[in-house]
Amino acid sequence: VVIWFRLLCERSEFMTDLVLGSTRPKHEHFFMGDKDGYKIITHQEMRGLTASDPTFCIWFKKDAAKTRHICDIRISYTADDRKNLKNKNYEMLPQCLSKFG
């Protein structure tokens, strides 16, 4: 009896770029990435349909030509969290989530 496994590494499936954006066109962080090959992820309660709703979406791109890809995503809540993630070689996105409501 033996164990078999197969490793699959399809570069075209790796997310390589991530952009946080607002769903409102006049928001300072509005981003329309579809023309640049990005795809959008939204949640129905974060589309900003009413004035009090958050206006948050995530744009991502898969670029098989890039040598680096995103393998994990974490969220920091405190300065200690940020320090710990930085020490583990995580890269911080420039926008704070509070900018989106």
C-alpha cells in the first residue's frame, strides 16, 4: 500500500494584484479595474446603496507572467498585529478599511 499525490501549480490561477476600492464613482478610492484585467468581488451589503451603507469592493488580477503571487491574506486590528505581520513579510495595502464606511 502506497500513498500517491500530485502537485499542481497553475500559475494562471494565482492572484498577483489586489486593490481595495469604493463602489461609488465619486469616492476618492473609486477604482474601475476591468479595463486593466482586474475582476471585482463585492458583497451585497457593501455596495453603498444607501447613504449609511459601506462602499467597499476588492479588485484582483491574475497574471501568470509575474513571479510572485498572493498566498495568504490577513487583517490587522492593532499596532502589535501590524508589527507581527510585517515581521512575517506580509505587505500592507495602502488604504485602511475605515475609508470605505
